[in-house]
Amino acid sequence: MQLRVIVVVTAIVAVLVQSACSSDSDSNGTAPASDHGTSVVFKATDRKSGKGPVRASIEGPSKIRAGVVTLTLVNAGDYPHDAQILRVTGNHPVEETIAKTISAKPGSPIPAWVTDGAGTGSVEPGERATVTQILRPGEYYLLDSETGPGTTPGPNANLHAKNGGVATFEVVGMPQGALPPTHGRITADEYSFTTEGVEPGKNRLTFENAGRQLHHLIALPYRGDATFEDVVNELMGTRDPESGPIPLNQELGQGTAVIDGGQEQIVEMNFKPGKYALVCYITDREGGPPHVARGMINELVVE
Ligand SMILES: [Cu+2]
């Protein structure tokens, strides 16, 4: 996955409406609900032709019932895709929303009309990712903050969201239900992570934002016998490049979407035994340095 020191995160497309509990869609096209909440699928695709940027698209439902929503992003394309979901209050076109969130200049403030946050982190071609969380009523954008090849991170990056990787949907009704408990939990706050119950192998865990700022979770495996000090120096830009190879294996990183303070989602993450750096690259709503520069780096030991 790619790391970006820019603001928010991702996109998807909703296509198939499917549910583990119900296979019916009601007459107004709202994704089906049941005692287990609503299940929706967004499907991301892409097409590369000539020298232009990769064209992306996202298909999915235009209406989702409020409450517990299990959302799957299917990557049916040739490049990585992600799904950053945002609730937008007021009349803000998607271009403006992209410019002020996933494509904002590093350090820019995050507008107050963007709230909540949901969705998935990066998904490799042919793979899928599923998250479960509570969605409140409102108007939402789903933005794909991944890129095709040959673009460098920053405000001018050719994010999929700028090339078709966008979906819009409405969440309707009164939210009901609660998220089921999970064995593992990772909690973000200003400015640190705490973990409990993370085990080797596939984990279904709760990612909770107990702070006031927006946060996401990026987990980066240590390389070789790197130490936490090496990792902090690397992430803070204070590592002597002659001291050896980069202590983190960024190619094997895993991440979540950005979620707001007071929110949580159930995510699936896969950990081999070893050490991981847990990092957040989001800035405060008021702007300023990414949280990693404020020391939001913690070590997770999986054994
Ligand atoms: Cu953060």
C-alpha cells in the first residue's frame, strides 16, 4: 500500500447489494436490512488506456438504511483501490470535498462539514475488504484515494477519486442496533494507540477512535531486527540513512479508513508474529503536522 502524508482517505463503488441475512431489496432500492443490519457491496474497477491516468469507477447502492452496516469493497481492477466514506453536511460538490480532504495540501485544516468517516483501507487487485460500522442518516461520498502507476504523492497526485473513483449515497432512517463485540481492539486517541487481544493470523477487531480528532490506523511490519528507536527515527525523519536499510516494510502495510472521534468500526487484519509500528498520518481538524510527527507511533508485538 502507499503511504501518504495527506489528509483523509479512500473510495469505492457500490454495486451488488447482498446480505448474509436477507437477499431481498425493497421497492425503493434501499439496501436490505435485517436483525444483523444491512450488508452492501461496492465494486471498484479501472481501465488504463494510452498515456492518460487510469480511469476508475465504483458501483454500489445509492441508498443504505441507517444503523449497523457491513460494507465490502471488491477490487475488480488491476490497481489498488480503497474506500474512504465521508458524511457531508451542506452543499459541497464532490470536487471540493476531494480537494479539501484526500487531496488537500499537507497540514491543511479539515472542514467541519466533513464528519464521521467510514469505509476500508487499501485493497489489492482481486482482493476484498469488509468493515462493519454504524452509519447515521445523511449524504455521503465514497472516495477512492488510491492511485494508478506513475504518480507521486501530494496535492497533484492522480488519485482514482479524481478520475471517476467516486460514489454518492444517502443513508436513511433511524440508526438501530449496536456493533457486536470482538476479541481484539485497537484504540486511537490524541496521540497514541492502545491495543488488546491482537493475535497471530486473521483478526476481526474493533478499531475505535476515542479521541476528538480524526484518526486512521496504519500497521507497518518491522524489517529484520529493527528496534522501536530505529522506527521512530525513520518515521520522524531523523534516521541516519547510512545506519542501514529502512527499518519498516512499507509494502506489507495494512490500514483502515479515517474515522471521526467517538466512532468505531470492525475491521479484518492479518498479522504474522512479529513487531509492527502503528501510525496515524492524519492532521488535526485545525491543520498542522500529521499525527505521526506529534509522536503518534506505537509498537505492537504479535506473538
Ligand atoms: Cu491521527
